[in-house]
Amino acid sequence: MSKPIVATTSLAGCFGCHMSLLDIDERILELIELVEFNKSPVDDIKVFTKQCDIGLIEGGCCNSENVHVLKEFRKNCKILVSLGECAIMGGLPALRNGIPVKECLQEAYLDGPTVIENSGKILPNDDELPMILDKVYPCHEIVKIDYYLPGCAPRADLIWNALIALVTGDELKLPYEVVKFD
Amino acid sequence: MRNAVQNILKKFGNDRGRLMDILKGVQSELGFVNEEAKKLIAEGLDMSYVDVEQTLSFYHFFTDSSRGKYTVYLNNSAVAEMMGRSDVAAAFEREAGCKFGSVTEDGLIGLYDTSCIGMNDQEPAAIINGKVFTNLTSYDVKDLVAAMRSGKVVSDLITKYGDGKNSDGLIKAMVANNIRKSGDVLLTSHKAGEGMVKALDMEPAEVVDIVKASYLRGRGGAGFPTGLKWDFCRKSNGEVNFVLCNCDEGEPGTFKERILLTEYPELVFEGMIIAGYAIEAQEGILYLREEYEYMLAYLEAVLKGMRENNLLGENILGKGFNYDIRIQLGAGAYVCGEESALIESCEGKRGEPRNRPPFPVQKGYMQQPSVVNNAETLASVVKILKNGADWYTMRGSRESTGTKLLSVSGDCKYPGVYEIEWGIRVRDILDMAGADDVQAVQVGGPSGECIGPKEFKRTICFEDLPTGGSIIIIGNKRNLIKDVVLNFIDFFIEESCGSCAPCRTLPPIMKNRLEKILNGHGVMQDVKDLEQWGAKMKMANRCGLGQTAANPILSTIRNFREKYEELIRKDVDFDSGFDLAAAVADSCEYVGRKPNL
């Protein structure tokens, strides 16, 4: 029997969830015995080369590129998992959600204290650049999400337990230590 | 300013417990309670600035900045919308030249939304500088704004007074009573003192026994047995007991207390006296919602008259009973109709419901045993004492004795107050009100139940359809979900005190989901989610507001499921409703690029 295939991505996230995935330490050797990785920063495969079983999504959507990637994942993965606070709720990037996007751009490129030199008052508008969304969206407000793994970042053990449960079909182990956050 | 604030503080004995009255006083004087005033109040009451701030910011009618020389609060209840509120609002914005939620540049006119003001039978209605204006049209608005611009006093803008005591010199309101049906318990002639004379001749415990024998249940909606409540209070070990009369009828569509207080204030006060005697209290507080402030001077005069006739004060009617009543004005908060929130408000705090136990009968006002009764409950007590428990139990149904005041509004010919016996069929109410093209009836206001024609045979009583009295009739021409359910959810979002997280956060999320369904992006899962979240609201909130805030959605899904099913997509299981073009439109416009979708 062929191994289940896993894809991962980081949208509007900080890669912390991926770091947490790496925190499974030596179990990563066990993991690659159990699954095959496809599109993912872990193996640097940039585009889907085959249909996958599980997609892990870190981060919410703050621009059109994120939306595009998320939709690709939905198309190519049987099961999508929102991994961590930003994918589930928008997280830190969603702090801008109470502020109109125009004001955010103005602060970032024209008036903010970190703007050293922009005498031409240039705002990034090249067609190659992703378009900024009016607010940061959690993933389930764009596509259907099957499972949610909470945490900032979710603990390595939670990610591990969830992957094992998905791969083996066994019930997910959720001991208190794995889901307590303080 | 210092002097003005200090005079007000002095008037209320620098008592923190009277912070509501102090804020009201300062606001009447200055038009607002700004930072300087807040500091002076905090200093004068020896409390922290933020404690003053948190009470001030909690209430809709308190403000820390000017809301204009003329402040218009236009009711935005569902029935107001049905009766043409949006035209009136548009006229106000056009004529005044500012949007709702703001003040004109010259500071003359402020326009604000407000939750139901108890005038559902004569909408659209607004409160302008404390005066009520009913049956407004866009023509009226033109005249009103012109009069404001010419500097007229608001009371001079009222040209015609309503019937009954509405035209009394101390009320002078254009409000109509709209009493459509009088029974022989409440809306009938009453000679002041008739009930209390009998009560004062008995032992307090006997009075409680009679109320118990009448099976009278609370008229605010929850229906707790009144005699039992009094008994619990008597058995609590406190230093002093209090009676609180709840006249904070904020449930959209109810206005029966308006009628009771306008036409039968002595009856309500007398009920408070009897309750006070029964639980051996010395002080009663009538909590009057700010929306009814226009009656305040009149009610104070009635109290004065009762004191002069020795129905209140020292040694009442020579029976050795000392008791007096004060009126506590609210400041715009639906949740203050919840008894423990009402108590908090009477103590000058934010109107946040308390954790229970202890119940108010154990630790209520000032941490002393307190009875909180609805005005209608107390008014009924008077007649029970006068005519006896047997006389009373002859009326109504088995578990709901006596009569009930229904506030009927919406799509009908005869909106107004009806005194009926418990056990009346919904269909009979509709006949009386002249409603023939009915899609749905909202029984008990937004927190109650929305029923369709199949259930019009059901009866109004605690055994079947309980209600605090609000009956809103929704005609066939209305879009039930858009015009009614959405409005009700907005109401709960606005009125949540924010203390319990589910009540603070879920209604906005549920509203988004409802809008998604209305926009054609709904799927079956959305309906399931709404049902599931609604069930959580019942479990996870502290007070009745939070527990019932999902009822408009839950009861329409239950009774009008087909209306939801008509709106949702059947071709897919999932539709997020996300629109990329709309989401990038603003940023693309700002940076000057063409969206590349």
C-alpha cells in the first residue's frame, strides 16, 4: 500500500507552526516512514505533483496569493487542517482588521516611523505583487477546512498525534498537557 | 463647572450609590460628562476615575461629549422599521445635514439610533431632548428640524397632546394610550388605598399567604410565583429589606408599563407599599427607564400626593408602618430589566447581571434581602388584596391566574394594550387587533418565540406560550428573516453588557452567517451551525439576555425552516461566500492598480 501524502504551506503566518512540526525531533524519521511529503517548505517542492491526502495550512489569508495557494490546497488535498491560531482565527496579522486597509498602507509606506525614504510617495502596485485583502481572513472563511489544531504554535505532540491519528485512523489522543496553553 | 458638579454631588449627599442620578444631573447641566466633570465626581465621591467612567460608558444615554443642543434618538426597533422608520431617518439626515451617530458641524443637532422606546403602537417614534415624538413622517421631520434651527424649545414643538393623563400639565406628551381592551383587574377604576387598607389590617405573613393563594406569577416574563418570592425574602436574614419595582420594560414591543404609569400610577405605588409591608421593608425603589423620563415629574407629584394623604411616609394610616418610595431613573440599557442588573444600576454601577446564588431575595440591593417585582405584578397585588385570592383565581388558566396586559404592535389595525385573561388563543388576539394577513407572530418580544399560522391555536399562558406581554404581528408582505430576525439580532448585539464571552461574541458571528444566507451563499451547514451555536448560548450565559439572544434565529429555524431552506444553496455542501474582487477592491484603488483576478 502506498504511503499517505502530506503537503504543507505557510500563508500569512510566521513559520512558527512549521518550526513546531520540526519539534517532533527524532520522530521525523518515523514520520517519513509513515508518509510521503509533496508540496511543502519541508522538502522544497514548489508545486503539487500529485493528489495529496493531508494538507496542513499555517497562517490566514492577507493577500490574493494566500487565497490562490489555499484554493490550490483545497483542490489537491483530501483533508485540510488549519494549523495554529493564524489559520484558525487570523492571529496576529488580523490585528489590522479593525483598521481600513488604506490606513494600513499609508502607515506602512508613507507616514509610519519606519519609512525612511519614500519621497516619491510610491505605493507598491506592480502587477506581479499579490493584492492586499481588505482584512485578514481565517482559512475557513475562504475554503472548507476539515480539522483545526489550536495553539500558537500548536505543540509538536499535538501535531504528531493528529498526523498519526489521520494516517492510522485511530482516535486522536488529546491529553491535557497537549492542549493547555498557559 | 466645579460649582455645578459640587452642587449636584451635595444634593445626593456625596453618595456613591447615587452615581446614576449624579451623572444624570451633571449631564442635564452641561449636556455631557467630560473628563473634568468625571474627575470632579470621582474626587467628590472618593472613588476612582475609572469607576465613574465605567458606569458612564455603560449606558446609552450618558455621554462624555456633546450630542448636540437638540439630540434626536430615533427608535430602530423592527416595528419602527415596518412603519417607515428608514424614510424618517433619511429625512433627518437630509434636513439636519449629518449622519446618524454624529452631530452637525455647528453642534446644533445630534442624530442617534436607540433601541425600542416603548412606543411600538405609534411608530416611527423618537425622543428629542427627553420629549417623545410619535407617528413621525418625513414631513414632520422637515418642520422639526426647521424649528430646531430657529431655536425653539422642544416642548413647544408638541402641538397636540395624547388622551388621558398624557395631556396632564406635568406630562404634556403627544403619546396616545391606545388602551384597546380593559379587564376588571388592572385597567379599571381604582380608588387609592383600597388594597393597602386591607393589607395593613393583617399581619405581614397573612398578606404573603393571600398572594400565595392567588397563584400570582411574575409579569416580567419569567413567571416566578410572587408569594414565594416574598416568603423567601422574609426568611432571609438581613438587616433591612427592600422592594424594587421593575419599570425598565426594554423588551422590544412592550409598552404596558407606559399605560400603567400614565393612567394607574397609584396602583403601582400601592402595590409597592403592600409588598413593603409584607416583607417588612422601609424603602421601595421604582426603577424607571430613561425613555419614560417624560413621566417623571408627574410620578413624583403622585408620590407627593400619596405622602400628603399619609399613604406613604411615617406611621402610614396610623398603622405604625413607615415606608417611602423613590424613583430611580435608568439611562438606557435593556439588560437592566434583569433583576440583578437592575439592582446594580440602582447602586450606581454598570448594569451587569450578578452571579447567582445569592439571589436578590437573599442579597439584593445594598447586599440586603430584596424583592424585585414587575410593575404589573405589583399592580395586580393591590386588586388581590382588595377582592381576595378566590376572586383572582377565577380568572385565567390553571397555572396562570388572573389577567395579563398584552402590548400588541406591528401589522394590525388596532395596535395598543389589551388586558386579557391568561389562556387566550393567539388567533383571538389577532382577531381583536384586526390583523388578517399574518405571516408570523412574535410572542414575548425578540427573546420569545416566533410562531406561524399553524400555531395560532396555541394559548398565551405559562403552560403554553409565556410572555412578558410583547406581541408583534408580522404581515405576509414582510421578509421575516431580513426585516425581523436580523433586526432582533442587532438589538441583542447592541444591548449585550459584554460580561459573558458567548453573549458578547456569538451574536455578531451569527449575524454574519445570517447575512451570508441572505446573500445567497448559505448552505445547509450554516443552518446547522446556527442551531448548534444557539443551543450553546442557552447554556453558557449568565442572564436571560444572553440565554435568549439566539431565540430569534432558533425559533424561526424551528417554525419557519422552509424560509431558510428556500435561501440556501442545494448544489454544494460548502460556500464560504468569499468574494476576492470585493476583498481587494479598496487596496487596489488606493495603490492605483487594476485588480488582476
